[in-house]
Amino acid sequence: MPTNNSADSYCLGIESTADDFGVAVVSFEGKVLSNANDAYMPKEGGIHPREAARHHAEVSEKVLTEAFDKAGIKPRDICLVAFSQGPGLGPCLRTGATAARALASYLDVPLVGVNHCVGHIEIGKLATGATDPVTLYVSGGNTIVSAFEAGRYRIFGETLDIAMGNCLDVFARAVGLQQRKGAPFGAVVEELARKGKQFVSLPYTVKGMDLSFSGLLTASVQAFQSGKYSLEDVCFSLQEVAFSMLTEVTERALAHTQKPEVLLTGGVAANKKLQSMLAVIAEEHDARFCVVPLRLAADNGAMIAWAGILAYQSGISTPVEKSFVNVKWRLEEVYAPWVEGK
Amino acid sequence: MVLIKKGAEASLYLEEWHDRKVIMKRRLPKKYRIPELDLMIRSQRTMHEPHIIHKAKEAGVPTPTIFMVNVAEANIIMEFVEGKQVKEVLDNVSKEERLSLCALIGRMIGRLHNHGIIHGDLTTSNMILTSYGKVVFVDFGLSERSIELEPKGVDLHLMKRTLHSTHYKHAKESYKAVMEGYAESVGAEEAKKVTAKIREIEKRGRYVADRE
């Protein structure tokens, strides 16, 4: 059985929410020993849930082995198995959950189901030392501004339709861009945006604390298709408008909560332009700006392992019979006793 | 000029203006956004806000008096409303007072919606309770004109979310009181439609389990 808070207690984390299948070994004191990953790349279009799940099943053995090899430990050294239980794509989540249940049963160690959004927040805090931040979590599937209040990560604002990363992905595909291994669509758009000069007026949609990106997406695609503007200018304008919206809402949450830190996490956190805009508001409100390191920005097993460790250490585990996935598990439904309010 | 509130969207300064205590609302340039976008957002909001504040008065909802508008500088000079933010009050009064305050807020929101005004930022920081028991609605910076169900739903959805995030202790009963007050203004039928719309909006949010 595990001894708490020790360097030789290890948690295995399995992440399979969407296109990434990730496995990591993290020690109970928060050291990431390995963080293996294999991403499903659709030949065309977006993520096909069943195809992605098939990919995960196919690579699971390879990624697991890699995680153990890189960490330099044996499966028997694991004393906790954590997996992303939701939110996400059902078939993908179930693939990871199946692997996690099997491993936990075989190794006879406890299992803990982790909320994917909590994972992104906690790994950001671990990596940057943030303790009580306003968090902007932006990825392909989520766009959430949250802060911890009374036992939970409360949602202050979120997208009313599509996620920020989804907007960038669909835009990129619609205008004929190609993603490359190691350079997702967001990075391709960012590259082009840096060469943009002329600002194209696009719809700016902030509703209170919430955001909407679908109109911006449509208008951006139409602006490019009109032939009046270069792709660079449209990318530049799309980023300016979308990131200004994100920054405005984050600043609102910061002004409202007066938290000491701003944390940027999730796949889109890799965007330098977005980072620079948030750094400005953090400074203006005397908050420390923290951004998750690139290697932990996108979906990964380490964030699941770490959030699993935190939950387990505060007495939370998930019996196998209650380990069904929850595709619509909201961030604020998670009771987070491991976080201290201050 | 004393800074009294540094908001995300604008800053409020307390000033003496022709022997009057006034609020100067300034939309300062945001360094994070490019000048073209920045100017567009600031001037649009500065022009728009006084218009809609006036419309709210026609609807019978207390709002500050506007004295001056300067679009080029993106500032507005308006009445300083004496009172306390509902945000500060709501968790510190008796249950009865809280519920009647929420019902009053609901009635006022109903009046706005009856007149096609969507406030756009219905948080308890934007409502001021005066010593004579009126609730003055401030900050119409994100408001819009509409009689559609959708924006009414989004408007109240934010109110509900504010209760759940900032006033979580009594969120359920407070929200119920707001909606009862709302129904008094807009009628039971319309209130029912808006309530259904709010539920729909909640479900539309990502990863909402079908509760209840």
C-alpha cells in the first residue's frame, strides 16, 4: 500500500479524452518521471470518436511500455492508477478507462477517476507554483475561465458554443491549411498571423462573462473566401479578436475575484500571442502571470496522474463499479478538498 | 479624481463636477489589443451606454443620471449613486430581506426585458441598493436592444451564475425569488418561456449533465 507524500510512491496516469492517448508516471511528491503520448491524426476533417478510440486501443501497449521504460520503474512500483473519467468523447474515454481498470485490478492498487479540466488546472499549478489563480483553460474542446471558491473550481465564464481551439482548427481546415506532427493547426495559424498587417473587422462577441466563437469562425472563413484579404491578415485578425475576447473575460474574472495569479493552461496556452496579452492584464492587476510549460500544455497523462494523486491523498478513490466515464462532467461538479482557498 | 473601481472594461472615478459629486466612467485603452479594435470597442460602448440607460428609465428602472458624454475620449460623466453594492449586501441580510431584494431585482429585470433592454452583465456588483430601498442598475456597457427570447435567457443565465458562483450559500432560493419577481413583471407565460430558454442555454453549455 502507498505511503503518502513519498518520493518512491508512483501514480500512473492515463489520458484519453480526445485525440491524445497519454500515459505518465508521476511521483507522489510531484515529479514527472515520464509522459508518453501518441496522438491520433485524422486523414481529413476533425476527430472521429470511434476512429480515435481504435487508435488509442492500438497504441496503448506501446505508450504504456514507453511510460514505464522512460520512468525506469516496473509496473509493480505503481501504487495508484488515475484515468481521465470525463468530460470528453465517450469511445475515447472508455478505452482509457478500460486500460486503467485492468491495470488497477491486476496490480491490486486503488483507482481514481480524474476530471480532465481539473487535470489541466492542477498540472498548471504544479508546474508554475501558482496557488490560487484565475485560470484560463483553452483547448480544442474547452474554453473556461475559473477560480477556486469554497471547495470547488467555479466557472466564471465559458464559451456558449464552440471552444477556442476548435474555432482555430475548423478555420484552418476551411481555408485549406495542413497540420503537421508537432505543429497543430493553432501553431500554423499563429505562424501566419505573425505576418499579418492589415486588421479585418470581425465580430467580437462577449456576453457578460461568456464568449461565443461560432460567428467569428464563420466571418473569418467568409473574409478569406471573399478574396479581399490575405490569409495572413485574416489569421492575424482572427487571433486579435478571439484573444482580446479571452483576455477581456479573464480580466473581468480577475477584477471580480482579485486573485493573486493568472494561470494559462490547455493546448492553446502554447500560443505566444495569447500569452503576451494575458501577461499585460496580469501585470495591471498586480497578479503573477503563470503559463503551463509547452510539454504539459496539451492533453497528457501527467496532469491526470497528478490530479489523481491530489484527490487520492485527500481520501478520494473510485471503486471499479463506479468508474464509468462521464462525458459531460462539468468542472464545477468536482469537489476539490485538496485545494486550500487562500 | 479618485479611482473608486477598476473594472475590467472601464474604470470609475469619483469627481467634483460643477459642485456635484459625479462618477466619471472612463474606458481606458487596453494595451493588450490593437488600436483599431480597441478604439472600435471603446467608442461603440461609450455611445451606446447612455442611450440604453435612458431607455431603462423609460422602462421604470432606476439608473444613474447622465450629465456628459465624450465619445472621442471614451468617457461618460454621470450621477454618483449613494448606496451599497448588492454583492456586498446579499449574504449579510436576513432571509426575508434577501428574498424581497431578489424579487425586486427580478421585477426590475422584467421591466428591462419588457422594454427590449438586455443588460448584458447582470452581476450583483452592477446593482446598487440605496438607503431608500431602490435598486439602481449600473454599468450598461455590455447591454443590447432585443425582444428575442435568447438574449433574455442569456441575461438571466448570467444572473443565475452569479448567484451560484458569488452567493452560493443561498443560490437556489435567491434565484427562485428573482424569477418570481421577474414573472410579476413579464407575466407567467413569458416567464415560463424564458425559464425554459435558460434551461436550454445551460444544457447547451459544454458538458452539462441533464440534471433534475
